Amino acid sequence: MYCYTILVGLSCAILLHLVNGNFHPSTQEEISTDISPLLARFSELEATNVETQKQLLQLQKEILILRRENDLKSSELVKINQHLQLMTQSYPGHRFLTEDICHYVNEKCTTKIREDRQTAHAIAFSAYIDHLGGNNHNGNTLLYNKVLGNYGTGYDTNTGIFTAPETGIYGFLWVTQVHHGSWCSTRILRNGFILSMTSSYAKATSTSLTESGSGTGFLITYLGQGDTVSVEMNNPNNTPCNIVSNDKGLSTFSGWKIARI
């Protein structure tokens, strides 16, 4: 830039001489021709310089803003660090960021509290049939009237139907025990639609009138909140199954929520 300033000065001096007539007219014309591109280039550089100065001013403003933001963040980090130190001092006997976290949890959260939290949202049930004859079903739906567990209260012994309290993936297991000389097919339904079937058979023998047999079914399925699941007899001739629960085995219906969706 300094060189261009000198150049402009010399150009101006030559122009003054041209104006004062100190050069021959042909020489003046030649000098004017040579100087004109230099003056045009100088104008371009001057415009570029003005734009550069504007950009520098803008960058200086942005740098000031970034410095202020950095100062604020530094101040926030100092406050956070002070807060962490206070938290650590609140538990002088347990540096929970460095010591065994299990020891800290066991002390602050008793076994009963943990069990209560675990069962508060548990959904699982298991029930079995403890009687024979026509009173062990409602229509074709089997009534498992003795409840072994009903977490989440989804199973109804009056209807034999499980209603999902929450949406999720569920597993169901049902075991059907039949009496001597009987055959029975059962099926599991979701909202009235068949999902799976199984069958049980106990051979009739003259030597053992207490012979019994069982069939087991298991499946995993998706249930929306409010969906129902039940087990019913699937005998083509609508003859009630001779279902039993005895010392040979129980007829059971169980289900549990495996995962959330």
C-alpha cells in the first residue's frame, strides 16, 4: 500500500507538469496513456481497501461477542464446579463418584424399597383350575379360579380373561391336564382371535383309572393397553373337556409382560 501511495504521488506530480505545459504535447499524451491504467488500478485497490476495512470491523465485533460468551461460559463452569464440590461435601463418608456405587445405593435404598419399586409396575399372573366338571368354564372359556399371583390385577377369575394394563410384549403359558380316557384341544385368543392351539390326551386303561395327560402351549405376542387374552376349549363337537388338577399336575394359565414398547 505504501508503494501505491508513492506511485499516486508521482502520478499527480506528472499530471501537474502536464497541466502546466512543461512537456511536449506528444510526450504529454504518451504519459497520460501510461498513467491512466495505473490510476484505474489504484481506484480498484482503494475500493477493495474500503471493503476490507469494513470486514475487519465486523470481525472485531464478532471477536468481542465471542469473548463475552466465553467469559459467561467460564463463569457458569466455575459455578457448576462449586456446586459439585458442595454435593460431594454433603456425603463426606461416600464419594459416590469414586467409591462403589452399589454400597451407596444399598445404604440409601433399602431392600424393601427396591422390591416395592420393582413390583409397583410389574405385570404378571398365574392361576389354576381346582375343580372338575362343567363349572370350570364359561361357555368355551376356561376359568382358572385359583390365583397364585396377580401383579397388576390384569387377570379376572370370574371371566378367565386377562386384560393388559399396559402396552407391551407379553408371554403366555398354559397347561391343560385331562382325565383318564380323555382328549382335549385348547386354544389361546387375543381379542377373540385365535393365536395358537394345543391338545392333551390321557389313554384309557383298565388297570389305571387315575391315568392323566397334559398339553402345554406357549407364545409371545404384542398387546395394546386394554387388549384381552383367554384360553378356551377347542373341541369340534362342543363336548366339555374333562380337565383336572390333581397330584399328577395342575391345569394352569400364566402370563407376564416381557418388555415395553
